[in-house]
Amino acid sequence: MPDLQLLRPDHAPALLAFERENRAYFAASIPDRGDDYFARFAERHRALLAEQEAGICYFHVLVGPAGEILGRVNLVDVEDGGADLGYRIAERAAGRGLATRAVRELCVRAAGTYGLTFLKAAARRDNLASRTVLSRTGFTVVGETLLSGRPGLTYRRPLGDVSRGGAVT
């Protein structure tokens, strides 16, 4: 079973490989990161670690048995007891429940380790997989939004009862 780990400097090579290998797959459902992201990856990785050190964000990777990264699950814009949740799973690992298990584990960490009381998320209406993960992990729809110009839904999840989220098993 993959291990959910807080992002570290030594994750950089595997993370870059993950992003490159899945670029087209991700771009089918979320905005592409653009060529500059890959050209300046090392600089961006250092900046993410600095944000994490400052407590602004918490970045996590799902690490497989061979050290490969199978997904990312992040909490960004931490403030006032909450944060925005975002995640992406490698194409070769999709459909196996990894996102659901990782989001459940992150809900537990968000409450217990990071002291958060709620999480927010958003998903495009046409992204059934992401909407299903959010529903299965205790998020409820609270509104509508546009994501890259396409209709989406906003979600919220209180963290007072992380038992609905459970832990990665």
C-alpha cells in the first residue's frame, strides 16, 4: 500500500517524473501546468518546501513500494482553521481507491497534526471521479463555481468527526 508522506527535498526527482509521465492525463481534466513549470521545477520545489515550512501549505505525496510517486494530496492556503484540498493520482494508479484512502488519511492529519477544523475543495461537474472521492470522504456540496471556465462545485468538510474520513488502510 502506498505511503502518504509530507513532501521533502529528496522527493524532487520522483515528483518531476510523476508530473512528466502524467502531464497529458492530468491536462484532460485540470489545467496544464505549462512548460515553465517543468523548466523551473527545482526552483518551484524549493518554493513549495518554504511555504510548507512557513505553515502556509502542507504538500503530500503517495509513495509506492519502489519509491515512485503515485499521487499528490495537498492542503493549500491554510488560514483561519481551514485549507483548500487538492489531489491528483497517476494514470496507472487511478481507479484503485488511492485518492479516497489518501484524502481520508489527510483529513485525519489535517485535524490531528495540523490543527485544522475544516477543509474546502472544488471539482468540475464533468470530473465524476473527483466528485466521487469528495463525496466518499465526507465533503458536501456548498456551492457552484467556474474552474478554468467550466462549471464546477465547491465542497466543504468539517473535521470535528474524522471518523467519517478514517485512515489509509
